[in-house]
Amino acid sequence: MTAGVIGASAMLSRKAMAQTALAPEASLAKLMAGNKRFMKAQLTSFDEDLSVLKKNTVAKQEPFAAVLSCADSRVPPEIIFDQSIGHLFITRVAGNIATSEVIASLEYGAAVLGTSVILVLGHSGCGAVKAAMAGKEVPGQISDLYAPLRQAVDEGDGNFEATIKDNAEIQAHILATASPVLAALIKQKKLKVASGYYALDTGEVTLLS
């Protein structure tokens, strides 16, 4: 047995600090219902008493879902899914790629905090995907994003929107298969990993997988 599998088993055997009562499909449905409210400009999260929410989340957090989204400032998960403090466990990185650090964070969210769904969210007009497709020289460490996006670029065959969607599905597949922790939870039907696409112009999130 590998060290990774042993570590995964140990983490899963621990009692979760917090655990959502929602099943994976119910958590995903709750996210999508929030997006429908956002599209209709009928947000309810802002009606909640923020002082109470802050007080109730000081000692612990009980997020029902996790979102891996792009770092793009136009894609704020809490707003587009109409959720408030303590509801979502979010990781953000340009290109919504499943790096080791991101996977570790989402493992914590699922195995320790009990999130029952992880949604990898791509979005229209993604600058990271566009840059990876162009493959031009860029300053600093920006080009480090290119390698994780390469499979999507190849599969997208020059189609910008298709590449963005392919990337979301690819990163979701990586999460579901590369992590023994997440794979075990999926097998136990305690976790679902899905992918989606956010349209900047309409505000709609479409599920891809």
C-alpha cells in the first residue's frame, strides 16, 4: 500500500469537523438553483443577517459545496451561486487548473469539512486559456499555466470556447481520478465532481459533466 493511499485512509477515517446533510446531487442542485436566482436578479443571500452568519462561522465552517474557479475578477462564485458566508469552499487559480495545492485544498474540503460536491467552473473569455492557445512569451511565471492547459488546447483544436469547456471537464476528471482521497469518497457516493461553464454575458452556469 502506497503512502498516498495510507494517508487517504487515515484522513477518511477521522470524524469530519463538519458535515453537510446534503447528498451530492442535492448540493449540486442547490448551487444551480442559486445561479438561477442570480440570473433573475433575485438574490436571497444578501437578505441573511451577516452579523449572525459571521458569529456562527467563527468556530467552524460547514460548506455544502466546493468550487474550483478561475481567478478572473468577473467570476465570483458566492455571487453567481447566490451563497453567503460559510456556504462554499472555494479555490481560485487562473485557468481553474487542478494543481497539487488545489487538489490538497479540495481534499481538505471534502474529507474534513464534508463538502459533498466539487464543481470545476470554466468561463467564457478565459484569459489563461487564450494565452495558452497563443503560446507566446509572457513575463514572470505566467507561462507555468500553459502545461496544465495543454491537453485542452490540443483537444480544442483552435476553438476558444470548446477549449475552455474541455479544460473544465479535464480538470474535473483529474480531481476525480488523481486523488485517492476524492476517489474514495466518490466510490462511497459521498462526493460528486462535476464541471460547468459560466457565460459572462448571461450569468448562466451550464453543467458539462
